[in-house]
Amino acid sequence: MSVEPKAIPGLTEGRIVHYVLPDGIEHRPAMIVRVWDHGTGMSNLQVFTDGSNDQSVDQGLIWRGSIFYSEDKLPGTWHWIEKA
């Protein structure tokens, strides 16, 4: 018997989150545009970049599809924005 993961509270289209760039150090704000799986958090994101200051990015917005949620903030994942 498999157990479905609990839905991530607050996960919905339009929420702003942080996307971890491939270097694993820098984080950028992103908007969730589609939720594929409420248990794993897998979502499509529009990521707001720092233009050419971000590696191999020459525009201010990039699309990332099927991105998983990670509390550990692994490269290429998203997480909730840290409290100030």
C-alpha cells in the first residue's frame, strides 16, 4: 500500500518562491505558473534573473519546467522565500 505525500500548504499558481540556480549558491525569485504535483511540489516556474549577471542568461526572465520543491535548497529546485 502506497501513501500519497501530503499536499504542500499554500502551493498554488501565482505564488512567489525562490529558485536555486545551478551553482547551488544563488537564489532568484520565481512565480509558480503551473502545479503538476501538490505532494512533491513539482511545478513550472518563471524565474526572474539578474540579467547577464546570471551565468548563461541574457534576459530577465527564464522558464523552468517540472521543478521539484526542496527544503534542502538543492540546485535546480524551488523553496519558499526565507523570512527576513
